[in-house]
Amino acid sequence: MATTQDVTAQPKGCPVDHHGYQPFDQHDPFPAYAELRREAPVMFDERIGYWVVTRYGDIKSVFADWETFSSENAQAPVRERGPQATQIMKEGGFTAYSGLSARIPPEHTRIREIVQREFTPRRYKTLEPAIRQNVVDLLEKLLAHPDRRADLFRDLAYDVPTITILTLLGADVTQIDTYKRWSDSRAAMTWGDLSDEEQVPHAHNLVAYWQECLALVARAHEEGGDNLIADLVRDQRDGAEITDHEIASVAYSLLFAGHETTTTLIANSLRVLLAHRDQWQAVVEEPKKIKAAIEEVLRYSPSIVGWRRRALKDARIGGVDIPAGADVLLLMGSANRDESHFEGGESFDIDRANAREHLSFGFGIHYCLGNMLAKLQARIVLEEVAARAPHLTLDDPESIGFRENLSFRIPLAVPVTWEA
């Protein structure tokens, strides 16, 4: 049973039982999550300085109570920036801030209302034919490989959402690798465990990334265009209360979140379904099951397994006292398998009735704005792969590795083979 703990009074020099949990190891964190739910559902982890929360009800309650548990630390570096990286970013004019996820009301409410007016299903529908053609082209190229083997992460999932988000924002779609490199740096600098020296090249990338976001806004002012950034600039001119810096910050967020997590969702959807051959066959035979299958993938193997909050005042989570100022890590990857909410939660089941109740997109006022676009792209990919390449076989699924990261569970590859 969890006991009351004090963040300022953790034992020093004494062994601490972390119940197998390793904050940055994403290879297979789920057994450790299960043990934490049983033994220490609210645990202070002195290695990262966070209270780690693992049960569904507790995490949903924290997300819902934004007045007590602020999102202000959601984009803060887990490891403090070293002096050289800090200097590089200062001299490079890096002043980027979160588009929405780390903002709090009333600022969050104001900006979200403006952005949400432009981030609509109508815009997704306009993009859908281009997304599908892009998927078909990539899939045909993949299937033409003479060795009959491919990496679905790099050869399919990598490009699809990147091209989509670059198109949506009016960015250069020929620069996929550049944006991916910048995104990798953002993930490493924000959620990674880097030494001061390792931070240096990433700091240079973040400066270039932010300068490009500012340039997108400046270009929208000069040239207009049919894209989200241009629409926000027009809204500003029509009286909407949003600054150029805020629009650039929205771009900074979407040029990361708009493809990074969707690339992982697509990769995980294919990886998990192909690893459960009977359920992949069910999707092939009944494509109408694809929407439910995506919700189950989001529950069972989400792109984001942990997100952060900060207690603004003394509070309690799951009967444990949390002091004001404490940082909190919410492990949605654990909540999504909590047996108290999802019966047989450790099993993958595309027919699960309540799969959509997962917390992979968060909950409450910060619920992911782009969730519909992410699921649309995953659906199109699964539809086309099921129709054109149902015979793909996952190559040694147990050997697939994942990047080290506090929050994102990203496979290094999804290798497949097929018969002639």
C-alpha cells in the first residue's frame, strides 16, 4: 500500500526499490509498470526527481485537475541544459515556447480556440486524397525491393505524416530529413538523458529549427497561402489575439508533434498487428475493424508512454501527499493496461469494447488537438497495406529495439519480409 512520502525527505545513500522501472529504457517497460501499479502506484524516483504515477484513475484525475497540476513543465528539459548548449541557443535567438501543451489558462484557452478554428475535419478531408496517394506510392516502391524485405518504419511510416504536416503548415516537403533531424534533436534535448557534450549538436539543430518556424510566419505575412500558418496570420490581421511569436511556437510544436508521434503510431500499428497474426488476418478480411484496431494499438502500445505535470500546491494522488512545486510523471503507458479499467489489459484485442478510453492523447483541456489527423493517417496506411500487402511477415519481433527516452516509445525499426 502506498505511504505518504516527502519529496524533501528522501533517504540519501540508501537503496531504493524502483520495482524494475528504468525511466529511459523503453524496450519493454510494461512488466515494471505492472509491478508499480501493484506495489508503488505513486513513487518518488530520485534518479529523475519526479513522482511517478501509474494507475488509470489517478492519472486521469491529475489530467483533469489543471488548476492543481500545471502543464508548465511538459516541455521542460528533463536534464538541465549544459553551459555550452545554453550559450549556443541564446546566441542563436532561440526563444521557442510550447504551442499549447505547456501553456496554462487563460493563455492556453485563448490560443487553442484560435488554432482549433483552423485545425478542422474539413482540412483533414482536403488532405486525405494526397495522403492516400503518398501511401500507395511508398508502398509500391517498398514492394518492388528485389530482396523482398523492408523496414516499415523507415520505408513507410517515416515519410507519410511528415509530408502531411509539412503540407499542412506550408513548409518545404522536400526537406523531410532536415525536419526529422530537428525533431530528433528536440526529443533528445527535452526528454532524453544527454551529457553536456552530447547536447551541443542538438542545440545547433534547435536554433535552425526555431529560425525556420519564424521564417514560415514571415513568409505567410508576405505571400499568404493555403495552409495553417497563413490562416493564423489572416486571423491575426482580422483581430484574433495571437502574436507572431505564438504562431511560430504553434509551428514549432506541430512540426514535431504533428509527425513524430504519428510516425510511431503507424509503425506500432503495423508492428503490433503483424505480431498478432490472427488479428492482422481479421483486419485484412474485415477492413471495417481498422478503426477499432488503431484505438487498441493506442491503448496497448502508445507513441507516448509518459507526460509531465507540476503540483502548484500541496495535493494528494492515490492517497500519497505531493508537495507544492513537485514534478509529476504520468505513465499513460501503464494506465492503459491497468486491469482495474481494462480487463485483461496486458493482452492485445482489437475487439476490446472500451479501448477508446485509453489516455494516450491525454485528457481534459490539453487533449491532443491533432488526434483525428493522426488516426486518419494510420487508418489509410492500414487500409492500403491490408489490401496490397497482406502477406507481410514481421521479422523477429522480439529483437526490435526502442530509443531511450523518458516519454516517447519509438521502435528503431519494423523489419518485414514477404514471399514472391
